[in-house]
Amino acid sequence: MARRRRLDQKRGWAFGFAADVVRPTLTVLTRRDWRDGLKIPASGGVVLACNHLSHADPLTLAHFVYDHGRIVRYLAKQEVFDMPVVGTIAASAGQIPVARLSTDASRSYDAAVEAIHDGQAVVFYPEGTITRDPDLWPMRGKTGAARVALTTGCPVVPIGHWGVQELLPPYGKPHLLPRKTIHVKAGDPVDLDDLREGPVTSPVLHEATARIMAAITTIVEDLRGETAPAERYDPRAHGVRQTGNPHEKSHEKKESS
């Protein structure tokens, strides 16, 4: 059985409530293949960078991280915080709102930096949304995780996720039975040392992001036992919408049709 680490920090009422409800539910509904979770530092600010497969993987990833002694702080879309009850719990649990594709998104960057300085484990999905790759491989990444890591000097631990898409397919309905196995693996910190020596320029951010996505993809290859495409999928190049269900027409397209 994989080694685990006991939680050694205060949960707070909101995270405690969520953990006491969600964790037992996931334990019943899923089997867990947890690998190398002790590569997540036991304390201190850290960016956890993970691939995004399903609306359920924030729950299963939080389960993995919690089982290895840390509480996660997510950058969650603003709409979550606008929901009754759920929004209150998310805010009280220290989650970070993100106004995607908006000038207000810079506020989430400041909040993430503050959380890192406070010694928190902040989860980033560098893809920015559930993968649009037809075979669910990690896509081209955005630079937010790299920017926070280079600004704060904190480590970036890559995490690969596979299997949760069988529990809840992207933009689909849940398949609870039979029980699904959730595979999650943490990797060694991404080597960004040479990029920390100078200013955080656009080329530096893109190089750091490429390294982060390469590390995540290598882990996913290991979990899947397959080789990823040589070129990561770019939604913009394929004309695929960046938010929402890519299989549905956007509100703007509906109005113009």
C-alpha cells in the first residue's frame, strides 16, 4: 500500500465539512491508485500543477492531496462562488475565485501569490479548462502557474490524473457503477532554477510552462501506459471554445444563427 502522511494543519469548518462529506463518499464510490504523494512537500508554499479531465477531478485530486497531509487551495471559476451554500463553503475554505477571460483575472494571481507566501498548497490546472484533446491528453498550458512559481520562488510539483473521466465524463453524466479506479501520481518538482535568475519575461514564462506541461504529460503517459502526441493540442488553433462545453454552440453563435 502506498505510504501516506497525516494532516498536520487546521482544516477550518468549511474544509472540514467538505472533507467529512466528500471523502467518505469517494471512498465508497472509487478505488484509489495513489502514487508518490509524499513528493508533495509536507509544509510550505507549493504550486501543484495537474491535468484536467473532468468536473470531478478537483474532488479526487483534493482527496489525494489530503491523504498526503495537505489541504488544497483551488483557483475556481467565479460562478462557483455565486452559488448558494456552495459559494459560502468555497470562500470559507480559502478557495480563490477566478474571473476567466477577464481583466479581473489578475486578482486571482495576487491571491494565489499571497496564499503561497502563507505556506499554502495551491492547485493550478495550467490548461485552464477540461482538456479539449480528442484523446484527453494534456493540452497546451497557460502561464499562470509558472508566473506564480517564478514570482514566489516556490516549487512546482506536477501531478498526473487518469480514470476520473470514467466516473464523470467531460460535460457528461456520472457513471457510478461499477466502481472506478482513480489513478493519481505526483512527480519530482519541475526544474525551473535557471529561469529564476533573471526577470520574468514572456519567453521565460512560456519556457517554464512548457516544462510544467511536459512533466505532467510524462506522468499521464505512465498512468495510461501510452505515448502522448508529439505536439500538444491547442484549442485556439482548432477553433474550439476555451470555456464551457465545447460540443455546444456558444451564446454568441446562437444569437447570430
